[in-house]
Amino acid sequence: MDLFHDNPLFTGIRQMLGAFAKQQMRTIAMKHDAEESMPWGLMKSAQALGLTQSALLDGRKKLTGVDEDPDPKKPKSQARLAVAASEELAWGCAGIALALGGSGLACSPVARMGTDEQKAEFKKLLSGTDEHGHIRVAAMALSEPATGSDISGLKTTARPDGDHWIIRGSKQWITNGQSANVYVVWAQTEASAGRAGVRGFIVARGTPGLIPGKKETKLGIRASETAQVHFEDVRVHKDMMLGAAAAAAGDATSGGLADTKKMLDSTRPVVGSQAVGIARAAYEFLLERVQSTSLHGTPMASHQHIMFELAEMNMEIAASRLLAHKAAWMADHHMENVLESSAAKAHGARTAQYVTTRAMVLLGEEALEPGHPVEKWYRDAKIYDIFEGTGQIQRRIIAKHLTGQNPT
């Protein structure tokens, strides 16, 4: 399995984004964390590096300078590049990393399920700037107040009305929910169809009945906007339903929940890699402190209990990174990676929480002060055990693949 250290392309991406994270992200991370504000200026300048809001639709050439082989049967590198890039950006600041890549959550289903016309319309809605002079962003409206991890229990509905669908419901914890210029909204089109009835719709900001709601105040990842979104009889043309053509041709699952779950299988290794970036940031901060500080008159590095903690952190970070890269490698080679994706996400989240918690303990009162980087990373780490499927959901998926049965 060729990981990033064997590939000049991956090495170059990591070095470029690592420098960007250190020089551009770290310098403003505390400000946006304290203000709970989106880094609009950085998001705009990041486009020069290929970190566009429509990157998944643009293709990887914009970031790497290399075209992907169009043959769908040949191995790709997109998933591994995303994993390598995500670790570096989250090392800089997880909240800013999510702000930079938040539109990718919505781009992913459009890239996977959309027609050429839908992709063109989606990119058009993301082009230019909004009335505030900010770059335009997208939002994936999936989670609901009563359906966080159980996406098969969506209450938002879409009913047919001639050439349109009428969407009604509310979404919660939506990245870019308040500022998005275009939304991918998931709704139940036919209750009797169960999971097969769940469909995605492209909805432009300003559509009557689409109401961005309350912005959430969060424990961590504060530079990334999270908000409610309400849909009060929003009228959407049938051409904006993802997977409609395939469904009309007899494929009942295309564009539905099955495709949505496959999409999550591709994004979960990226989320696990972001967690690795947070863990690595806290570990490196602690390692530097240990190498340069004394405790009770002797070098900290000579204290066995401290060094054993660092050794444990090093092992867990390496294991989480390898799990993420394995899941991404399998995706690039068109192999089923459901178990591996869940393992990468769950293990990465656990590692981030473990490393940041132990770093807080070892640094003592210093790290309890607001504005301390380890205190911030400690807060940022918690969400990784919750979004993109909780740790419990990931373990259930893994267990089902081990035994063929859902644990109750």
C-alpha cells in the first residue's frame, strides 16, 4: 500500500499545505475561535492554492497540476490526497479547516449523483461573491433535530406538485447553514418506500420558504459556521432532484439513502484524518515542551511517566493515520471500505480526545487558560466523536460487518 511518504505528489501536497497551515492558519486561529467567526479573507485567498469551494467538482488538477485518469476502473488518488491534506489543515486549525472544506460536504453528493446540468448549475451558484463580498459557500442539509446519526429517519418531506417538489421540514447542525448560497437538502419523497424514498435536492438561496435559522454557539471548531435551516413549502423544480434520471431508468437506489451512505464511506476517512491532525498538534506541542523544560530540577524528558505518555500518544497517532490511509487507499482502488472507513473515523476521534486530554493533564493549570492552544485543541477534539456518525454508530457498523448482524 503506497502511503504519502512513498509518493512525491503526496509529499508535495503535505509540504505545501503544512506551510499554509503554519503561516496562514495558525496565525489567525485563536482570533476566529474567540470571535466564533468565519475566516472569510483566508477562504478567499486559499482559492489560489486550489482550495476552492467547488474543488470536488473542479477535479484534482487545480490542486495538484495532474489530471486524473478518466477510466473509472483504474485506481485514483483523490481519496488519499484528501486524507493527507486534511491532516495538515486540521493541524493548523480544525475549525478553519472545516470552513475551508465545508462546501465539499454538499459538493460530494452532486459530484457523485448529479447530472452534467446539475453540476454546472451548482458551480454557477458557487461562483463569485455574495452581497457581503464573501466567497459563496454551499451547505449539505442532512441532519435534523431528532435524526442526527439515524439518517434513515428523516422527517423533512418532499411531495410532488406537477414539475416541482414541495419541501417542508427543518434541519439542524448544518455546516454553512446560515451563509450558504446553495443547499443540498435531503428529504423523504415517499414514506412507504422507506430508505429508497430519501432523495437529495439542489436548492438555491433566496428560494421562497428557505429560511436560514439560528447560528449555534459551539464548544469547539468555532471558526466553522453551524446553523439551523428551515424549509417552509420550498418549491424546487424536478430537474434539481439528484439521481432522478437513474431512478426513472429503474435504479431505485440511485440518489437515495444507499448513495448517501456510500458518500459517507468516502468522507469518514477524511474526518478521521482531521482528528489525527488535532492529536498531532497537541502531541508536538507537548513534545517540544518536554524537550525544553525541567520538572523538579531535572529534565522532563528524564521522567518515565511523562515519556511513556508521549510514547503512547505517538503509537495511537500512527495507528489512526494508517487506518485513515488504508480506508482511502481502498476507496481509490474501488474496493468496499465500509468497515475500514468507520474504523478510521472512530479510532481517529478516540485518539484526538485521548491525546488532548492527557496533554491538558500533563501541562497542568497552564493549559486551562482560555487562549492556550492545547485548551483549544481539547475543545475541538470532542466533535469528532459526534459528527459524521457518532463513535457508537461507527462501532455498530464495524460489528455488523464482523458478524452480519446489527447489535441491539
